[in-house]
Amino acid sequence: MVKLPNSAHSGDDMMCFLKSNILRLCAALFLLGVIFAITPFPSAQANPEVWRSEWGKTDFKKTSIKFEEILSGGPPKDGIPSIDKPIFKSLGEIKDLGAKEPVISLQIGGEARAYPLRILIWHEIVNDVIAGKPVAVTYCPLCNSAIVFDRTINGKVHDFGTTGKLRNSDMVMYDRQSESWWQQFTGQAIVGALLGTKLEAIPARLEAFELFAKRHPTGKVLVPNNPRMRNYGSNPYVGYDSSARPFLYRGEMPKGINPMVRVVTVNVDGKPRAVSMGLIVRKRQVELGDVVMTWTPGQNSALDRSAINKSKDVGNIVVQRKTSKGLEDIVYDVTFAFVFNAFHPKVDILKE
């Protein structure tokens, strides 16, 4: 039985009550959808013969994975629409983006652009060209994985979209030229004609909007093509990063660490490494060989409260390598412990 607020005449109390219970209902419905997506017909989901009606160009004979590892995320091919003709505005024109909201910031040549997660959480991929370089800016909400890739493969520019499918809870992308399937977390083609090809990742930062604005006062910011298309600024995965376990994941959990703890992943001497965010927060700076990871407060989680600009502070991470010219930004990712463990099960996560 639901108990109504004591003051039946208080309009504000009633509005708060309704908002609170609507959020709980939405979260429950989302979880229910996840359960059905995982359990009812797994064999049908992992059947290339069923997929062929939607994926006529994909060469399913070429694969490096077991198809049983693929789960439907719910939406069909391009059901989560990529942004293929991005629109940008100057900093002075941006009025609705909170100072501490997370953005993927990218600088190439003399150009700098910010891609707010309030937009990417609804689209997951932006096909862009910055300073003449074709890039795919990607974000997988279920993994909190934000990675930028070069879209040029063997001298040819490719465009990327969403398959609507997941592996290890991570987005499976596809390129529209060959319709090969790509693992977002690794940047590798796992199914199709381009099997085994790996996309080049490009250094970028996941940081608060105000930090981007301070570093790049002439930078541009991605805005929605159609502001009414989605409820931009809201988080459809309310409470996800404080849940007990990940959604749409059937793999092994990491040992000795909460699977939903954020970890910073980076290659050190050509090998994958991961460091618990908690360790970096406590020390403020952690070094692995010539790699320096620095944490500062002041960035909202995109996966906490319904309103991203009111979500908890998870802080900012900068990952750089020591060189003869000083510190230089390198490729890194801020993801969850279960994700790193799924793709690198033999590599321990540094916690202490």
C-alpha cells in the first residue's frame, strides 16, 4: 500500500510524491524489460539465420566470437540513431548545459569540440569530421565507456551506427560500408568482412563542461539536431551506477571489487591496465611507469539521478604520458570493473 504525504493540501508535497514514484516505476519497468531481454529466447537472439533479414550484407561466416555472447539490447538496427550531421554552437550560445555535466572533449589541430553525454546517452555515436579528420565519438551507457575512433580504415572513410546488440553489456557498433560488427570497448571488428581490423583510438577527455570551456574558450559544443527528439539532459538509466550488478550481462564478475566501481583503463607498455577510481581519488594522482593519472572533483555522473546536472560528483580524470616535451594526453577510458574484467579476465585491477 502506498502512503500519501501527510499534508494533502500541499501541492508541492504532492508533486514531489508523484515525481518520486514515477521515477521508481520507470526504474522498475526498465529492470523488467532487462530481465525479459536476458531470459526468454537467448538461442533465438544468437542466430545469424534470424539476423540475416536485417543484416543482408554482413558476412556471418567471419567471426572471432561465439554468437551466444551476443544479446539484444532491445532496439533494432539503428533503433538508437547515430548523429551523422552534427550541429555545434559556440560556448556563449550554450544555455542549458550544467557547468559540471560530463562531456567528451576532443582537440585535433586547432579545433576543439565538446560532445555532452546528455546527448550521447540517447544516440551513442556521433560521426564527425574535425580539422579534416573523420572521427566516431562513441559512448556506451551500460559500460560508461567513452572512446573516440578514427573512421578511416585502409584509406576509406567509414560511417558507424548501432546494431542494437550487446556483448559483455558493451555496445556492438557496425560500419555502414561493409556492415561488419565492431566491439566498442576494444575498437575491434568481431563479425564480418573486416574481421580482426582494429580502429585507431584518439586521445580525448571525459571531463566537466566548465573544464572544457576553460581550456578551449573558442571551442564548439554539440547540440541536438532536434531538441524535441529526446528528453536531453535526463538520464534514462536512473541509479544504474549504484546498482548491485550490471544489466544485460551474463559473464564472470571481477573478484575483490564491486563490479560497478569505476576504473580507469589505459595501455602501459602495450599492455592493458586498470586502476580503481577510488584509489586515484584517495591519492589524487597515480603513476604506472610513465603514465600519470590525475583526479580532481567536479563532474556529474551521467548514470545517477534522473537529471544529469543534479547527479553525484564522480570527479574528473586526466591521463597523460611523460615525454621529453612534458606530459601529453593519451587514450584512456573510465568504465566499470565488470567491463574491464570481461575483456581482460587475466589482468588484475589495481585497488590498493
